[in-house]
Amino acid sequence: MQKVSQLYEGKAKKVWVTEDPELLIVDYKDDATAGNGAKKGTIHDKGIINNRVTNHLMKLLEKEGVPTHLVEEISDRETIVKKVTIVPLEVIVRNIAAGSLAKRLGLEEGTPLHKTVLEYCYKDDALGDPMVNEYHIMAMEWCTKEELDLIAKYALKVNEVLSAYLKDLNIELIDFKLEFGKLSDGTIVLADEISPDTCRFWDSVTKEKLDKDRFRRDMGGEEDAYKEVMKRLLGE
Ligand code: TMP
């Protein structure tokens, strides 16, 4: 499979068209941004780690009945994926209060939530990805009610599968962000990535942050944290 032309360059990935109209190649970069692009930097080898971690977790999710866009990893940084039309939502799942939820509700980070929280944000950088609810999504026709119900069901399943899997690796899944897309036949699949860029991972014992919060909050040690996640998940 060859790259034909660049379709798109995002903050963390480039996407290439291939000879097959149904397939794309995703190319993960080391570039890191935070605060909607306000902070820019690089995290050495992040692209390699996010490519490999995402594919590892998507394979696990496929086995557990969550359809994904994954086709085949072709190099350290590149993966063939099915072409989708992205549903313009960031689907956020939370188990423990952190980040913007902790701020919004005045909770101390690390406060357990009595029930899993599902949030939707409208994917629009110019608007700062505002939070929306089911009514906004229906009113704007970003997807149908049936599609949203399926997206919510898949998001909660991802949470169940990944929380249990990561627990055995001494990683607590605090929260994460997913994106879903539609194949040309209308099937909803999990797309984008699942990585330390898009999840909060805390060491179960020390509560040390093993994710992009280290970069967002200028804590340092982000390269080692990403490497540690890859080591625990892939053994290398
Ligand atoms: P938040 O607490 O900042 O709202 O983030 C919740 C989770 O979603 C956290 O794991 C980081 C992830 N996330 C992204 O992957 N991309 C984003 O643009 C935002 C805002 C959050």
C-alpha cells in the first residue's frame, strides 16, 4: 500500500490517501500541543508509541466486539485504516474526577465518581470544542439518535474492557477521549487514537501521571511516562 497524496495534517498526525479509495494511511508525529494549540512542543518518539499503543488497544477492542477503523500497522509510525466520515464529536468517558471536570465541579483531582460520566464535545477548534448534549447533537444532525446510542454503548464498552485490562498492568484509567466515524456503508466504527495523548493513565500504586498531563502542566518526564506505558502494554 502506497501513500498517494496528503489528505490532511492535524496536530499529532498526518493522513494520506492511498490507491484504495476506502483506505487511508495515518502517520503519527512527535509534535505535541496543549490548550487548543496554545502550547507547542515535541515528545521524542511519541509518534511511535501512540501508533503502537493505539493499534494494540484497538486489536483488543475488536476482539471484545467493538468495531474499529484499524486495518494494519505498516511501520513504527504508520497504520492503514478504513476511511471514515468522522462524527464531529469528542466522546469523553470519566471514572475519576480530573482535568476540566474537576475544575468545573470544584472537585479535587482523584475524587472517585459514583457512576461513569459520559460527555460530548463538538469538534471545532475555532470554538474551543464546546461541550454539548444529546439535544444539541440531534438539533445539529451531527448523527442520528440510533448512531448516538450505539456510540454511547461502544464508549462504555471501551471503558469496561480497557479499565480491566489496564488494572492488571497497574494503570488506573481515569478518563479518555474517543472519536467515532462512519464507513461508506454507514457502519459506526471507533476511529482516531487511544494513547497517552488522549487518556489519563495513573500508576495504580503511586498515582504518578503516565500521560500527556505531564506536558500540558509542564511537569516534565513526559518521554519516560510514554515509554513506561508502552513497556507495560507491549512489554518493550
Ligand atoms: P479534560 O479533562 O481536559 O476535559 O479531558 C478529558 C480527557 O479527554 C483526557 O483524558 C484528555 C482527553 N482529551 C483529548 O484527548 N483531547 C482534547 O482535546 C481534550 C480537551 C481532552
